[in-house]
Amino acid sequence: MNRFSLLYSFLICGLLMLSACNDQKKIEKPKISFSFDDGATQDFPGYKNADWNQLLLGKLAAENVKAVLFVKGKNLDNEAGKTIIKNWNDAGHLIANHTYSHPYFNSKKVSLNRFKQELLKNDSLINKYSNFTKLFRFPYLKEGNTVEKRDGFRKFLKEQNYKTGHVTIDASDWYINQRLVKRLKENPQSDISGYRNYYLKHLFNRAEYYNSLGKELTGRQIHHNILLHHNLTSALFIDDLIKHFKKNGWEIVNAEKAYKDPIYAKTPVTIPAGESLLWALAKQTKKYDSILRYPAEDSRYEKEAMGRLGL
């Protein structure tokens, strides 16, 4: 083979490799992991607490999904609650910190020192579990309404070797659950298919919105984490939600893997601080105000639509 032929062969190989890389980028799937906030011990109409909790865990296991439970200690600082934490831990899910009593950090009534004590008190409740991880999620995703609060608590997190358990996809599943439970209390035999359909549509819509925002900000498909709650709606519909994401081209990843994405190391400088990590990163650029509402997610955005549907 002469020199020209050799160079030509190398060029063709290089072009083929470049084409393969470009094709890979084109078909890269959006990725999502799951987190569940609070922890609840109450019964719901037709569902004892132990039963719906096990239903939720069983569906996650059937879909081979490992999530993270952000524990609100006050809810689970009892025999039934500790059983829930143990069951989640033993099923291989991460156990993380969501404060003890879920205070609203942006309130003037909640001092920086009180908020620090909330983390420490909850840590003492959950740090014995084998899948405990030092991730902290702010209640209501509010990270401080002053620079002093925001930066003071971020400094405290570092001192305690904690990282923020950011969410990239925020939503209002809690509100759908609230209305579903109200309906079941009125009539335990109610047809709940409408709630299921709204749940799937709402959560997928918010995921698509935040994924578009993420690609705009980073130029890639990040590993998302979606905020859900430990409630009846999750227990009833989580398998349908996972399948819906898969059907629409999303890849499901475990929460532990998702939180290794470098996106979660970013620290937005917005005031008030908080909301979805992607919302905050977009807000600080001052380029996306036309598509950023505040609060980012709330019942006010879903109330009318659910009412029209009779839900």
C-alpha cells in the first residue's frame, strides 16, 4: 500500500468514527432518576399504610429502580415510621435528610441556627441505616431568602460533609394526591383513572420542560432527578409513570448514579435561593425570564385544569 492509500484509509476510518460519535449524540436518551420526599404513616381510604408503602416498594422493585427517600423525621420518628425507613433501606434505596419538621427556611420566623438544628436532629434519626447518604433536600426547595441565610447554610452543609440533594425536575404530584385522597374519602369506590391520566400527563410535561431547559443550559442530556412524594398517588401510579417515560424514549437510572452528574455540584447565586436546580441556573443568567415562572411549581397552576376535568 502506497503512502497516499494509507493516508486515505486513515481519513476514511476517522470520518467513520466521527460519524459514529455524532450518531451516538443524536440518539442519546434523556435520563431520569426518582426521589420521594417526606415519608408518611397515615392510612388512606381502602389502603392501610403498610400496604400502600409495600405496594410502592414492590413496583419500584419490579421496574428495577433504586430511588432516594428524603426523610422528614417528625413524620417517621415512631415505630411505624422507623419500619418504613428500614423497609426502604433494606430494599436498596438511599436514605437522605429532609429536616426534622419541614420548616420554611425563607420565613422570618426560621433562623439560620434553627435550620441547622433541623438537619442535625434528623441526621441523628437516619444516620444508622446502611444506605444513609449525606444528601440534604430543602423543604419546599427554598434555600434562603437572604445572602446570609443562603451562604450560611451552604457553609454549614460543607462543614457537616453534606451535599444538596437537588431536584432538576420539579412538579406538583402532592396536589394531585391531595385531590385524589379527598375524592376517595367522599367515595372509596370512585373511578380514579382520571387522576392517573392527569398524573402521567403532568409529570411528563414538566419533565420535558426541564429537560429542554437542561439541554439549553448544558448542551447535553444530564441525569435528572424528579421530585415525587411518599404518598398514595406514587404507590398507585409509579409503575405507570416509569413505563410512560420508557415508552417515550427516556432512560431510567438509579438515584445514586444520577447524583454523580457534575450538574449537581453547581451552586446558583439567585435570591431568593432554591427551586429546581435548572430553574435557578437559568434564572441567574437573566436570559430565560420569559419562560421561568415563580414559584416554579405550585397548585395554582393545576387547580383550574383539574377542576375542568372534574378531578
